[in-house]
Amino acid sequence: MKVFKGAITDWNKDKGFGFVRPLGGTDALFVHISSFGIKSAPPLSGQVVYFTPSKDKQGRRCATIVDKHGTSLSKKTRPSSTSAIPLTFRLIIVTTFFVGLISGYLMQSLPVDALYYFLVLSLTAFTTFAIDKRAAQLNRRRISERSLQILSLLGGWPGALLAQQTLRHKSQKRSFRIGLWLAVMINSAILIWLTYQGYLSSFSLIDWVS
């Protein structure tokens, strides 16, 4: 059966249904939330999807949400994520990292600006992942993977680690996962070296930004 591309319209999240209007078309087809599969993210109005025209049990025309190859999402299971690092472990890594930063500040080996620096970049990274996730759902212009990786390498990796898992974004692509963990290790190694050499003892975030 031919696969069409359309946009979700008039989605009622309380009742779990809406319509799909073919791109460039006029006739909208009814679609129920069950068509998206139990592991799919909640649909959003304006979200671009693939679908095939079908009929429900009462013979009424409706849309069946599929992937670009025509496989129904309601019958499709999410790929196994056994290779992904669990959220609990990521939380432990991020918590341990910030505890280390606070300890370094208390021992006067790190300025408090270093803590602010990683907090700001982590929040920026998490927000950037969320924006890119939203753009992907609405078929809008995306943020490049290179930009996400550079942001992580500069110090935003704690936020990126949490965003990747909690938002289910960039969590399946193996090359991106490897790149992110490399950014974690490189950034951490540089931080340890700079701290050991004493270069961060007088670090000022204001001076660095200006």
C-alpha cells in the first residue's frame, strides 16, 4: 500500500484522537492514538508523520500511522536499548561530577566560576537537545549533530547525557553515542589536567566570556 506524508491537525490530547492532513492535500483522515504505538511519544498538532489510508471496524475512513517503509507503528516495537547507558548510571556520573566540582571549590583548587560554567553549559545542552527533538517532530530545521557534540565537548556533556536518555533523543544512533562519550572523557581529562597544573585556580567566568 502506498505511504503518504501528512501533518497532524486538531489533536485532542484528552480524548486521544485527531486528524492527518496529507501534505499538499485537503482531505483530513481521522487518526487514533492507538495507531502510534504504546512506546511512541505523544502526538503533537503540526507533527509530520507517514500514514496509509485505511478503514476502522465500522468501515469509516481513517489513517494508520506507519514508518517511511510502511510498517505500522502500532505493531512495531522500539529497538532494544541494551547498549544504552541506563538513566540511573548517568545520574550517578553527573552527580559525582558536580560533587567533585564542589569539593574542588571547598578545597580551593577550583574557583566557584568553574561550577557555574558547567551548570550553564549543561542547562544549555539539555535545552538544545529539547529544541532539536521538537524540531524533528515538527519536521523543521534541525540543529546539527556536530553542534550538539561541540557543546558537549565544551562542558555541556552532563546536560547532554541526561537529555539523551530522558528525551529519548539521539539515543539510537551508535556513532553519536560514541561521540558523546568521547566528549565526556576528553572534557573530563582536560579538566583534571588543568586543575592539577593549577591553571584554573584563578579562572573567572566573566573574564572568560568577555
